[in-house]
Amino acid sequence: MASSAEFKSLRESLQLTTKWLSRRWGITENSIQRWERNRLPPDDVVDDLQSIAQQAEDTIIEGVRRDYGPIEVPRLDRDSRDGFPAAYHRMIARRIAEQTGAEIVYDS
């Protein structure tokens, strides 16, 4: 990762909050905010964020390939079954829906 702006852009594109990531990485939100302003994060943090991005891309590719009916997403973070924020799942669903025309619905 070449810059603080790239780090922040990737985080935002994944719909991940500094609060969620601070819990995942066991650090303060201030550390993440500092990295996004003017410092590069540690390599292990960059690696983890890039891993999450790759996981998202793999999920999108698989979702497009399957081209199934409605895509179910959690309405709230607490409804997420894998610990990722609901917004992360909605981002993935939107990207699949853009390519397949699938409908996005909330989990029941």
C-alpha cells in the first residue's frame, strides 16, 4: 500500500468502520485515523485489510457465477452470521446485483 489515502479508500470501499477494525485488530480507533491522515499502517494490518478485500472479490465472483435468485443480507450488524458488518455484506450484494440483476433482500 503506497499511501494513507489508499488505505482509507480501501477501508471505505469495503464499508468497514474504524470502530469495527479497531476491535478486529485490538487497537484504538485513533491509530487507524492517524494512519489514514498521514502515516502508513503496519504491514500486518495492511495484509489483513488486503485479505478482506480479496475475500470480498472472491465472494463477488462466486456470486456472479452462481447467478441465483434474491441475495439475502443482514439488516443490522448483530444479524451478521460471520462477524462482518452488515454494510460489508450489502456492498458485496450490490456488486453482485449490478452484474446479475438479482434482487437484494434482508435476511428473515
